[in-house]
Amino acid sequence: MWNEFRTDAYRGILAETIPLKGYNGDVINAYSARPLGPGPFPGIALVHHMPGWDDFYHEAALRFATHGYNVVMPNLFFRFGHGEPGDVAAAARADGSPADDWVLGDLEAALHLLRSLPTSNGRVGMIGGCSGGRNTFMAACKLQGIDAAADLWGGGVIMGPDQLNARRPVAPIEFTKDLSCPLLGIFGNDDQAPSPEQVNQHEAELKKYSEDYEFYRYDGAGHGFYSYDRPAYRQQQAMDAWQKIFAFFAKHLQNVPAPVGSGIS
């Protein structure tokens, strides 16, 4: 549970930038953060958002590692060059964003690496917000070896014909029937990408195929409301969402009962 640990317990992590052979054999960079100790530990493939492979998501990797997860976060914007995260993200947007095939190849490499670690417990989850939520859902439908997936306000799961292109030829919602793991969805009711109506459509598609999922929606919160470095941050909703994220992954990746309590009274 959030902020619960023994104060006399050893806590240590190793975090570093590593090479990762991703899509088409391209060697990209990734951020690895893992607990020190014999384990075994579950793994998390962390999928960064459209603003980039930035400091906020590096800190999120450290948070998961501190709580007992091996984490790998590929730099999905690697092919657009290097520089400040915001500049690289702008270059990615200007070029049309990474192709879905690139993303899936890079994330599949992260899954393989996490499962190969000597401290792995054999179970791997995936989580991302914004475009990372979209990519997480897409990966959970298209890739093998994901035991649990968390889509945080994934915009672009539902796409109109005018939004499809050579790099993004199919809307991820079309893959729903192939979802192969439990799914957590967290959304703000003030968001427009996805809008509440799009979240309803997404949930209706999940119900059609009787998938194992749980959706939570927050009033007074918009897009990216757990990003404390942005005006969208909503402290109460963000902390409750983190409780649900940790409970979800504890249930499906650690093989232990999920913690009780939402964090909001």
C-alpha cells in the first residue's frame, strides 16, 4: 500500500540508462530501475507520454522500483534524435509521432528483457499515460507476455478515419477482442482526449468481449492529473489513482492479496 514499509527494512535500487535492441534491431536507449536484492521481483514496462521521455517518467520508474518492481522504460522517441526531452517530443510530433510498429517492437524488447532478469518472478505488467496509455492498451492486445496493463487517460484509443495514417493505420479499440490480460483504466471526467463519451465507448467494447477490466473515473480531474509538474495536477485524485495502480499490480503481478483502502475518506 502507498507509503507503507518497515522503517528498519533495507531499501536500495540501481537505476541507469541502458541499451535495448528494439524494433527492427535498432539499438535504442532505455531507463532501467530495479531493487537491489535477490528478489524475486515482478517487472513493469513503463511507457512514457507524448511530452517525452522526461524527468517525470524517470521519477515514476524510481517509484515503482522503490516499491519492489524491476522497471524498464524504452525511449520511444529515440529515432527522432537527442536533446532536451521537450525538444525531442516536439520533433516527434512534427514528424508524425512514432509508428505503431516501432512502438510495439520497442515495448516487446522491454518485456523480453524484464522476463530475462535473474531477479524476475516471471510476471510483467505495463503502464503508461496519455499516448503511453494508448500504446499500453495496444500492446496488451497485440503482444504476448503481459500479465496486467494499466491505461491512464490514453488518448487515441478511439480514432476517426481522418486520424488514421500509414504510421497509425488502425485504431487500438479495433484490437479489443485480442486483449489478453487484466486491464486497469484511470480517467478524468474533465478530459477531452479521451472524452467521457470515448471512455464510455471503450468500456462498452470491453464489455462486449467480457474482458477482465476495471475503470475508474474522477470528477474535477482532466488529462494527466497525476503529473505534479503540470497545472493539471490534482493531488487528491492523483494519490487515489496511485493507490489503485499499486493495488492492481500487487494483485496480478505479486500474487498477493490487493491492499484495502482507497486513500480517500
